Amino acid sequence: MNAKTLAIIVILLYNVRICQSKKYVNFTLYSTVPTSPEHLKFLQNLDKQKYMEVIFWRKPSMLYEDVQLIVHPGDKEHFLERVYHFKMKVEELLSDVNSAFEAQTVTKYLRLNTDTYTWYNYHKLEDIYQWLADMAVRYPNAMELNSIGKSIEGRDIYVVSVKKPGNKFKVIVEGGIHGDEWIAVELVTYLINELVGKNNSDNRRLYDLSRKYDWYLIPIVNPDGYLYSHTTDRLWRKNRRGTANAIGVDLNRNFDYNFGKYGTSRDPKDDNYCGPRPFSEPESRILADFVTEKKQNLRFYFSFHAYGQKLIIPYADRINHIDNYGEMENFGKQAILKMYKMYGTKYAIGTTYDTLGLRISGNSASWVKRIHGVRYVFTFLLRDEGYYGYALPPNQILPTCEETVSGLTELMVAKPRRVRLNFINKAQKPVSVIFILLLLTKMDNNLIYFLIYFFPILFCDCKKYHNYTLYRGIPVDDIHLEFFKNLTTVDYVNFWRDPGQKFRPVDFVVDPEHKEQFLKDADNLGLYLTTIIEDVQKAFDMQSVKPYIRRKMDSFDWNNYFRLQDIYEWLQDLEKTYPTEIKLTTIGRSYESREIIAVRIALKGSKMRSKVIVEGGIHAREWIAPAFVTYLINQIIHAPNSNNPELKEIALTYEWYFVPVLNPDGYEYSHTHDRMWRKNRNSLGGVDLNRNFNHAFGSTGVSFTVNSEIFCGTSAFSEPESRAMGTFIESKSQHLEYYLAFHSYGQYMILPYANQRKHTENYNEVFTMCTEAKEKIAAKYNTKYTVGTAYDTVGYLTSGVSGCWVKGKFRVPYVVTFELRDNGHDGFALSQDKIRPTCEETMDGVISLLKPRTRAYSKLEGDYTAAAMSLFILDKIVIVFNVLLFIIVRFD
Ligand SMILES: *[C@@H]1O[C@H](CO)[C@@H](O)[C@H](O)[C@H]1NC(C)=O
Ligand SMILES: *[C@@H]1O[C@H](CO)[C@@H](O)[C@H](O)[C@H]1NC(C)=O
Ligand SMILES: *[C@@H]1O[C@H](CO)[C@@H](O)[C@H](O)[C@H]1NC(C)=O
Ligand SMILES: *[C@@H]1O[C@H](CO)[C@@H](O)[C@H](O)[C@H]1NC(C)=O
């Protein structure tokens, strides 16, 4: 034996020794949902600093997104201790991951007998390759098998081509780019068998597709990693670069698209290591070259991964939906519905950011779409939702393959059509989470609470505002004002406080992608900006929403926000408790047919001198407004037992009407989809209801562009909500003395009329009343209000406002619009600990305002319409006069 041979043997032995299969015996799989920023931070630190031996199967990215991780038996106690410390709920899904892996049986395939290859078990690399070779022999006319290159350890990467002469369009299918995602490989082999090995009378549509397109299927892009996950480390994800040091590159971060930017790591030990440079790895390069070779008429590109049940649309690094996203989403939803109908498997759809809450770059799908402009590029994250994760048991392989192929078929034949995925909104999240919740609730003995509490939050496909920043700018120059006014037309800036006049603060949110450019532009104009909230989503996440438990009146409070249904149920229970004093009526239905409820309170022994109408929630995102109106209702109904004589007095003086949520669709939408939603849900894109009333309609401070935040609608009272309110007010207009509308934010009391600068009618009287009220408000928590017209306070004119219409049409003497807290520190993200103080101080202001006047109630004098008309004519005369003067001067 010579030295060389000896050396080889030594190396081999050495390799065998260090390559003993890594086992995950007694590793425990946990699932959890971070519900507070502390939870999220703890999990992210755990992932980063590795002070315990844990492996994340699904990484913590956002609040309320579930996370799965496996924990080494030696660290279990420590882990649970930390979890307990942070008051987190974790659920143990698998007590021994290894036994679940062992249950993933791998069968041996019998050579030359392609029918013995089934999808009841997983398969080894060599068996898959053998089967592919045998299939090629058996169906020489239907398929071709070619190697398109070799992996870093010299294994072939195969492509199966299913071609028919004369076909125009191509389809590429990619699987097994990650070693440990075995189900993805099974799926692609299943698809090959469906396309080639079957005379598909039972699946006509797939049969047609197999004729219509040229298919190229790559079942295992990463053969080294796949093999390694079988022989050595079941959780091996990357390729096998630098075998001895276990470096490996995540091939799906190695593509030349925005390389190395998001969701990846420069640390070779990391699971998401992107490699030293784009296409540093043979596997990714081979795949890319192959795609480039076939780019002509490449119509579809499908990439298969596990796990999570998501259908993902490019681009993985972007927050915005661009290119033909809308079309792909429409087709994708049809596919999801199809899959759901087969086995009830629920998929979510969206970009990586939408579905997983993170951004990644350098992935194959985004590269294909960007570089070759392929129209339909979809990534499937197959089963499950995290119950087994990578340990998906073999009895789920076949169902997974069947449902996915049916979904894929649907995707390829879809036509644009309306799809409603009811289950997506209600229960987008996994069975596993329901399961976790059930188990948690068992632990907690508080089942109802948990179900109600978590369902709406977990199951909403809420738009997230991570890294969106709230800025304040003060225009001190005309050019600054122009700059802001220009921005009102772009969709990446959302104004919380609109630009009005110079020196009035403007608050607005900018999305992360445009932040840099925006800051540059602002800087160039010498515009000084302050950052108010760095990450708006974080602030929104702090606004806890609580469920109301029926007939448990004290579970409704002013320490939390509530959903519409809960507000309504609380009102109904209140009506049952005080049947003679309270009466609820439905004054109409919203665009999406939700009830708009009005509450009448007439206390026993009330003087009923005149009426008060209180309006709340006309703008969806102003959550504090409905919160205050419910507080006011609660105060008034309990006033007879109150030890506050002033409260008692006002409560017993008037006949009260409240509409706590005038815009129920928008309010719900701001809870379930988009926290910054303002308008109603008219399918045109929503109408700003507080621009839709018939007072100077459409004349100023509005937009006729449908996607504008202040779109006033096509005509006055075009919207069911404003119409219902208008009719309701009209029916109560006899002896209507007060009309109070609640909004946020800015700390203003705004007096009519919003469409003019002049102070008219009894402005001075109301101004004096409000000034007193303002002092009462400030006395409690030192909250400072400003009183004036819209022009005086927020700095701009506007029209179609509810209060102005009420005052103008019904001659109601006291009309005040409150903009509640705050003054721009939290804006719409007012945290729940501010709800009660806001309500308390506002209550003092309302009591002061409603203190019975010494003079008896009387309508405003004069006919406003006539007054307005004479003003209008006067304006015109002035203009004509000026024009004449101008002409005279010119031609003198
Ligand atoms: C795993 O846990 C079981 C039960 O607690 C124990 O009997 C067994 O020895 C453990 N195995 C290892 C490898 O630690
Ligand atoms: C498939 O079925 C059709 C009609 O049933 C038959 O004509 C054809 O020969 C079959 N092809 C194969 C490959 O079995
Ligand atoms: C937000 O920005 C921070 C810092 O720039 C970054 O680390 C984080 O990944 C970003 N989050 C998202 C969701 O983009
Ligand atoms: C505003 O938009 C107009 C028209 O597009 C443009 O000419 C002007 O320069 C813009 N102003 C600022 C300050 O950006």
C-alpha cells in the first residue's frame, strides 16, 4: 500500500467519522406567536445570538406572525424559563423531531419498474435519478432527460423536457433548490409522472396543457444538499460548498437580483448565506443559464418550496405591488380556491413581504421575472402551515401533490374574473394555529377569550406599515407648500395632516422605498423635517384591540379599542339593561350593507328641552372618535347615579342621539386590512363621507379623483352612509340645538363654516362657549385645544362637511367638530393608555359646552341660504369690479 492510497483511506475514514448523521433526537418543535414587541425581540435575539441551541424553521419577522423553532433537549428548560419570563404562549408541536423525521419513510425504488415508484413515501437521490432514467427509456417519445450541468460536488442536475413540435410557449418548473424541502422534490416528480406517464383521460386539462406548452422540469436543483439532508443532516438547506467547514450557500439568495440586500447573510455559517457574489455557485449559475437559453416565449416559471402554504408573487424584495401583480393575484386566487376545494388546504397569496412579513433578495423567481420579463412567475410554499413543518409525514405527500397540481393547472388556464376567498379573511391562518390556540386555551382555561382575541388579528390580511415613517414638516416658503401639494397626488405619501397654509405643520407617512429620495428632495428645498414615528407599524401594533364578551358589560372599557361588532353588541346589551331609557335604531345600511346604528337616550325625569346629536367614526382610521362616543353614551346613561352635578344636569336636560360609527365598513376595514383607511368602501375606491354632504358640495378642498383621500363622491349624498345620516338628522331637526362631530387628531374645536374664512352668524357666541370648554379640558391633563374655523385651525378650506350642512340647512345654533388627541405625537396611532384620559377631558369639555344656556333654545335667525347667496353675489360683484378696474387701468 503506497502513501497516496493510505492518505485517501485516512481521509475517507476521517470523513466518515465527522459525517456521522446529525441527529435531532429529543429536539422539540415549538410554535409561538409573538404578540408584543418584547416577544419579537426575544425571538430575534435568540435567532441572532444563538445563546441556546435552537433552529428556527420559521423565523420571527413580525408581530402576530407565527414562528416555529426546534430546541435542543439540553436547552429546553432554559428556553421555557425565558418564555415564561416573557409571558409568551408556546405550543409544543413535536416532542421529538427526530422521530417525526424517522416517520418520513424513504422507500427503495425497484429498477426498471417505474410503476413501483409511488408518492406514499419520500425518495433518495439515487432512486429519483434512476426512476427518471427509466422513465426516459419507457417513454422515449414523450420526454427527454438531460443533464444541464454538475453541482459543486460533481452530481448531475437533470432537466426533464416534455415537448411537442410546433408549441410556442414554454414552462419551467424548479424544485429542490433547498436540501431539506423534500416535499418540493416529490411534487416535481409527481408532475413529471402526470405529464408523461399517464394517459390523462382523468385530467383532461393537464393533458391539454402537456400538449400546448413545452415543459422543462428540474426536480432537484441542489442534489448535493438533498443527498446531505438524507445522509447527514436532515435540516441541511444550502449547497455543499466547503464541505469540511459546513459552509454552503443558500442558492435561493445567490441569484443576481438585488444581491445580498435583504433577508440574507454574509456569514457563511448562516442558513441564508448568499455566497461571496452573485452566481458564485455552479447550481444557481446552471439554472440561470438554462432559463436564459429558454427565455424566448417563456410564459410560466414555477418554483416549489416548503413550507407555509403560500402562493408568492414577485418581487421578493419589494413592498409595493408592481408589474402585472394584480393579474397574477387574480389568477392565483382562482388556483387557491381550487386547492381549497380539494382537501380544504388554505393558501395565502401575496408578495414575500405580504405573506411572510419579510423581504428577501437574490432569489430565483424574482431574477427570472426581472431579467427575462416572464409574465407569470409563482413560488409555491407547499404544506403544511407549521404543524409538522419539514417533518411532513408521508401520508401527506400524495394529497399535497394532487392539490398542488390541480392548483397549478388552474393557474395556467385562469382568465380574469372576480374571486372571493371568504376563508382568506376569516381564516387565512393554519389549522395548526387554531390547534395551538385550542391547546393554549386549555392551559389558560379561557377559551372564548383567546379565540375571539386572536382570530381577527391573526386571520386578517392586514396591510403592514413596517418602516413607514411619520414625518412632520413646516412649510415656510411657497415652494414648500407646492412640494407638499404635489405629494398629495402620489401614493407613497399618506397625509395625516394635510398641507394648508405656510407655517402650519404637515404630518405625513412615507413608505420605506421612497424615503431616501424623499428626504433628498426635501433637503434640496431646504425643508426641515422631524421624525415623529420611525416605524408606524410598531405604533399601530401598540393599539390593542380587545373583544367584548356578551352580557359582561364590564368587559367593554376605555383602555382598549374595539371592533365594530363588539361596539354594537355592547350597545345592544346596554339597551337590554336600560330598556326604557335607551333605544337603538338602524338608520340605514352602509355600502357593504352593514348596519348604521343610532342610539337614543331619554332619561327618566329628563326635561327634554331640545335635542343633541353626536356623530362619531365618519373617518375610519380615527379610532378614538367611536371610543369617545361610546364613553359619552356610558356617562349619560349612568349620570343619574353620578356625583357630578353638572353631568347630571346636562344628561337630564336633553334628548340625546348618538351615531357612534357612521362609517362601519371603513372602520372594519381599518381593523382588518389597512390601518390608515379613511373613507367609506365604495368600490370606486372609497368616498370621504365628510366631503359628501350637501353644503357647498365639491367647491373647495376636495378631489374628484377617485383614489384621493378626499374624494368627495360623484354628487352630494351619493353615499348610503351620508344619505342615511342626512335623513336621520332631518327627522330629528325639530328642536335640534347641538350637533357634535368627533374626529382625530389635532386638538381643535372647529366651528362652521369650513368653506369660508369669514366668521358668520353666531360664530362669536360659539367661540366663547368653546373657549370656556377648552379651559375645562386643559384643567384636567393640560391638553391644549385651539378654537376656530377650519381655515383658522387646520389652515385650509373644505366643503361638503356634515356639521356645515346641519348648521346651514336646519339653522342649528351649536355645531362643533372636535379633533381629539393628540397633537401629532402618535397621530392616528394613539396608544390605548391615552383613550381614557382623552375621554375624561373631552367629557369635561362637552359638559361645559352643553351647560344649559340661560336663553331658551331658538333656531338661528335668518335664512342661511339667502345669506350665502348674497355673499356669493357680493364676491362676484367684487370680481367683476376688479376686472373692470383692470381694464380701465390698462386702457387708460
Ligand atoms: C430522549 O428522551 C427520552 C425520554 O425523556 C430519554 O429516555 C432518552 O434517553 C432521550 N434520548 C437522548 C438521546 O437523550
Ligand atoms: C391514450 O389514449 C388514447 C385514447 O384513449 C389512445 O388512442 C392512445 O394510444 C393512448 N396513448 C398511450 C400513450 O397510451
Ligand atoms: C426596517 O428597517 C430596518 C433598519 O433599516 C431593517 O433592519 C429591517 O429589516 C426593516 N424591516 C423591514 C420589514 O423591511
Ligand atoms: C410640482 O409639480 C409641478 C408639475 O409637475 C412641477 O413643475 C413643480 O416643479 C413641482 N414643484 C415642486 C416643488 O416639486
